[in-house]
Amino acid sequence: MKKIKMAMLACVTSLSLFSFYPHAEASAAVHTVKAGDTLWKISAQYGVTTQKIKTANKQSSNMIYPGQKLYIPQAAISEADKDLMARLVSAEAKGEPYAGKVAVATVILNRLSSPDFPNSIREIIFQVEGGHYAFTPVQNGAIYNAADAASKKAVNEALGFWGQGNGSVYFYNPNTSTSKWIFSREVTVRIGNHVFAK
């Protein structure tokens, strides 16, 4: 009898979740808003855009309040892809300001959204261009080193704002770059030692 009651309770709980959050998936999360939370902080925590959170909760404004329950849609990027991105960011933007780390992660996401680049994070990071890997850390093996905490956070922040940047799909250090072609690209922003371009 006790097992039947437990099964019924689990069923009712699951039905309640789906009635409050109509787009809920079994692997998605429900976040209870705490004092000090913002949509941006929540999106960065889960690696989902603020717009997707608003859409999933049928919310048009950025206003949230403590105690509010927000359905968090499943992230489009797997944990393995996020780790790979963080390792690339860690190697490419070592010693760069935090904003530069976010910008490097954003370049990867912008490439994923572009028809001019491969269709997966892994293929983008390991892409070969002109007989060389597109990213130096892949060429020299630094991609296999663990990512630091700031790089992991930067990846989540980039995911939170995915699609809202200025379209950078390249970055380079003008002091060390030898490619004349890269200097011909339209500059979007300069952060630290990197120039970002499209």
C-alpha cells in the first residue's frame, strides 16, 4: 500500500510540474528565484539564453521575484561541448581580461550559428584551415589541459547572451599574427591583447 501511495504521489508531482511548466522536459530544471538573482545570473548558471528562459516561462519582462519558480529549458550545448569550449578559452585567453574570455567563447558560438563554419562545437574547435588547425591550442596540444574556473564561467556567460553580440567570428593578437588576410576583416571590438572581427 505504501508503494502505491508513493507511486501516486510521484505521478501527481510530475503532472503538477508539467501543468505549471508546459514545455518541461524530464531532464530540464526548475529554478526557485533567490534574493539577488537576475535573469542574466540564472542564464549564466544554466548556460541557457535569457530569451529562452523568458519564452519558456511566457514572460515578456526581465522582472523576477524571490520565490518565483522558473522553468529552465535544456541547454542546447552538452556538458562535454561546454568543457571543450572552456578548455579552448582557457588556453586562448590565458592572461586576458574576463571580458576577453567571454568574447572568445562567443566567437565559437557565432561560428556555430554561421553557415560558413562546421555544425558542431567539436568540429569548429578541431577545424583544419589551410593545412593547420583553426585554433593554436589544438595545434600545440594545450586544448587537452583542464580549464580554469574563470573560463568555465565565461562559457556559461557567453551561452546566456548567445546571439546578442556584434557577430565576431574571428579573433587574433595583432602583435603575433602573421596572416595578412585576418587584418582585412572588419574589427568588431578590441579586448586586452585580442582583436575580434567578422
